[in-house]
Amino acid sequence: MRTTMRAVLCALAGTAALLLAPWADGAGPNDTCLACHGDASAKAASGKSVAVDPAVFSGSVHGSLNLPCTGCHTDVSADKIPHGPQKPVECATCHDKAAQQYKSTIHGLARAQGNAVAATCANCHGTHDIKRVADAGSKVSRANLEATCGACHGNTDVIRRANLPGGNVVAMYHDSIHGRALNQKTSAKDAVPVCTTCHGAHDMRPRADPQSRVARANIPDTCGGCHMNVKARWEQSQHGKLRQAHVMQAPGCTDCHSAHSIQRHDLDQWKLAAITACGTCHADRLDTYRDTFHGQVTRLGDARVATCDSCHGAHEVLPESDPMSRVSAQNRLATCQGCHPKANANFVQYDPHPNRHVREAGMLLFYTGKFMDLLLLGVFAFFGLHTVLWFYRSLKVVREQRAKARAVPPSENS
Amino acid sequence: MATPAVAARRALRSAASRYYVRFDRIDRTMHAFLMITFIGCALTGVPLLEADHAWARALAGMLGGIRTAGIIHRVCAAVMIVVFVAHVARVFLTALRRRNWLELVWSSTSMVPNLKDGRDIVAHVKWFLGKGERPRFDRYTYWEKFDYWAVFWGMFIIGGSGLLLWFPFFFSLFLPGWVFNIATLVHGEEALLAVGFIFTIHFFNGHVRPEKFPMDPVIFTGRISEHEMKEERGEEYDRLARGGRLSAVEASPPSPGVLAFGYVIGGTAVILGIATIVLIVGSVLL
């Protein structure tokens, strides 16, 4: 409805301009301008190209509405041709609401603070080639958004010079499960998120803004927009419960999955990376896990043994004390049997996080560890010293023998 | 590689016309199996212990991935256990055949430590410090006996814990699960001890020390020269000479082929072992 209104308004403005234009003679409204600017080699005094391809403009949303050049380039007059440098185009003249929203976006805020490279209207939408968002040819269509945002956020040179946050986020996105689904033309390509799905378009607020879709507190809702079931499970987990208690350090979606490099959960690479992700908070548990066969094998790059979530679950992770937890006394046997079908009640007395350095974690393990330490120390200390002394003596003896052999006259030696 | 020391030793060897058998064919075969399976277990097991280091991953990859390495580890372990059981059986059968159990536990050729070993340790250390003559050793020196019993102890500790970890479902029928935690700990620690000991102390004592450098081929050829026997095992030489039993163990010099074979196999073992030690020690230091 709003679009129709805008089209009507634009058409009216166009018609008015056409009627008022003194040079109107029944030909196109922009013929006078294109007489110069239609030439592909047209240049301003500064040497900058000022050419406009008439075909491109007529294919744009503004061209299709027959808007005159002066609709945007408002200070050009036919009285003075050729004209000098012009004021920048004010999109806000018509698109006042979008322009107002833009001011609170990270790009708008950066511009207001004097940043000269932050994206403005034309960076994302184009100039004479602007098309409707729904048009597949639009710079901001789903298919083209990666390239449009990537002009800056996927350009290592721009990223470095403008110090853009997150690095080459477009390249990361491209290789992520979302980017792959989009680019591999899967059945999900019309549903997978593109940049604006998570970040918003004209409401692309900085992360620190509580209203931002990607603010820490809002990420579960943003992801949950598609992944509703996962969000519901997460809310019931220890992590989700902590968030509800306003413990903001508790992990949300991106803490484990990352924002732009999200991988399929069944990839070995992701399973192994998830161990490290859990370990960023649960460092002591990671340490003790690494002392087990599970931890050693995964450290060597094989993901077919238990990783964190094999036992604890992923989105439904709960403390051992919770009867609903996969590792609770009630559920532990069933959890182990997931991989070890022959496991029995004895088997699950195995400690998958043994800490040999803490007496409380198990007396026998602690003292066995101490005994082994002493044994190794004792053997290597005794035989280490024994070997060093022996080496020193042997070297001396061998040298003396050699000296004696040399002292013997050659005639006797041969 | 013909350094003056090596050349001198070769000259001595060729000068000594007489050789004696020190290890028979079965001894040598068993040592070869023990050596190969030990190195097999060490190379396939060490990546797990040192999993934090990039070289561990590379080594596991060279062995066909950690899964294949696990299979090699178990095959080597099974063969090693067979060799061990065969050795113990042979020792007991020999004693049974000779009807001489005392010889097995308390004699000059027994592996059981005796008072002379205690005296030898003290005298040997005094010699290291330049305060006395080098003791005259018998058939088995105190450090050789230590090596021997270390393997025995290791067989029970590493072998036992390894079997627990290999067949957890069977053992959990009558053992609590926490024994697998103990087994994991002692399997790894004892393995580090064994690997560290064999690849440094045993190699030094048996092979790379200046008198033997680069290696002593006796465990591959089975033969020891008269000169070396007098130098290193004077008590045994005298005992055999007194009893007129020297001629019974006299043998032809080792053939160049066997000698070369020994050098290649033993040299490979020494290189693999020392490389493993360098990696382990490097990981601790770096």
C-alpha cells in the first residue's frame, strides 16, 4: 500500500516536473541532460566521469517512473548549461523515513562522527541503477547482498584501513552453513539468512545499542526467529536459565557457533572446534578431559570419540545435579550406552574428567599419580646421573687408549 | 664414519681371533620381537600422550591416522605379550629340564640380583669418579638386571592396564569403572618411563657409550669377542676358563652379512628411539 502511494507521488512529481520544464517538447524528460551526460566519455572539469547510461537509468526504479534528473539533482537549471559542481543528492527528500532510520544505524552514526567511508544510501542501493529490493537485479536483493556488503566488509584492504569489526565477515559468511545454503541454490536458499536478516537494513544498529538485533541480549531472539525449537531448548538449559537471571556471560548462540563462521554440527571440524568453545569457560573441565582417551583422540583430530556434547548434550546442557541432565546419576548409563552399548553400572563409574592432582577427586588416583611421579623421578635421577658419570669416565678412558695407541711407533703398529 | 675410535675398535676385533656365544638364536629372536613391538607400541602410543603438539598429529598421520595407529598398537602389544609369556615359559622349562631351580634364582648366571651386584654398583660409581678400578662383571651386570626386571614390571603394569583398557566391557563385569582411570594414568606414565628409559639409558649402556659407539651388535650376532669378554665380563670369562667350558661356547666370528643386518636394524631402532625422545623432551622444554 505504502509502495503504491509512493509510486503515485513519484509519478505526480514526475508529471509536474515535466509540465513545468520549459524545455519540454514531447520528447523524454531527460533528453537535455543526456545530450551531454549520455555520452559515455562525458567528464567534469575535475576529470571525473559524469556519464549516465540512458538504458541503465530507464531500467531503474526511478527511470521506470519517468522521474527527471532534476528530481534528485535539484539545483540544476537549464538556464546555465554546462553547469558546475552540484550539491550531493538528498534521498531524504522522498525517502524521509528510511533516512531518519539510517541515522541510528552503525553506518549513520559513523558518518555523523566524521567517518568518511561508512556506507550511505548510494553505497548499498546504487545511483542511477537503483532497483526495487524485490527485483533480483537490485544491489540489495537476497542474491546480491553478499557482494554489496562485501564491497567493504569483504574487502581486506577496506577492512584494514577502516578497521572494520570482525575482519572479513563476508568471506566467513560465504563459507558458513548459511552462505553455502544460499550459494549452492539449495531448496533452503530462499529461507536462509542473508546479512540483513540478522543485522537489519535501515535498523542496522551497533551491537552496543540495546535495540540492535545483534546486541548480546537479543541474539537468541534473532537466531530464534528461524531456529525456534533450538531457542526453546536453550531457554530450558543451564545457559538459558542463567541468561534469564541476567547473567550475561552465559553463552548464547554465537558464543559457541560464532556469528559468521557457523558450521554444520555434524562436521568433524565443528565438533572439534566446539570442544575449544566449551573450554573457553569450562577450562578446568577441558584440562581433565584432555587427560582421557576421549580428549587425546579428539586433540589429534579424530571426532569419532566423545566430545563435550556427546555426554552433556548441546542446547539442553544441564548440571549433573539436575535429574533432567544427561549426565545425572539417573541418566548417565543411558548416555554412555549411546556410544558404548555394552556399558553397565560398573562401567559408568569411570570418571570422564579425572583430576589426578586433587586428592578430593579420588584418593587412589591421586596417590597412584604421586607414586608414578616418584618412580619416574627416582629412576631417571639415578640412571641419569649414572649415565652422565659413566659417559665422562668412558670418554676419558677411550681418549687415553687412543693416546697410548698413537704413542706406539708406527713400525710396531703395522 | 671411520673415526679413529671406530677404526681402533675394528682393528681390535679382527685381532681377536676367538668369539664366544653370548646370546643363542632364541634369545636373539625374542629380543628382535621385543624391540620391534616395543618401538611399534611407543610410536603409536606417544601421539596420544603428547596430543597437544603438532608433531603428535603428524606422527599419527604418518602411521595411517590414530585409528590405524591404534590397531598397530594392539597388534604389537599382543605379540609382545606372547613373547613375554614364551620367555617365562622357556626359563621355567629350562630349569625343569636341568632340575636346577637354584641356578635359576641364585647363581652367577641368574637374573636375580645378588650381593655382588650391590658391590658392583658401589665400585662402578667409584670408578666413574676416578677412585678405584672398574669392577669385573659376570654374565649379567647390575644395569642389565635392572633392564630385565624393568621389562618384567612394565609387562605387568603396562600390559595389565592395557588389557583393562582394551577390554573394558569384560573387566567392568567385575571391576568398578574407576579402575580405568587408574589404568589410563599408569599406562601412560609407565609408558613414558619405559620409552624414556629404553631410548636413553638402555641405548647408552648397551650401545652409544664411547666404548661401544655407535652400537654393540652382540644382541643381533649373538657373538662376543674374546677381547671384549675379558674386558667387560672378566668374571664370566675366568669362571668359564676355570671350568674348561670356554670351548663349549666358542663360535666363528660374526659373518659380515649378519653384522651389517644388525647395524641396520639396531641403528634404525636407535634413530627412531632417539627421535622420539627428542620430540618428547622438546615438547616439555618448548
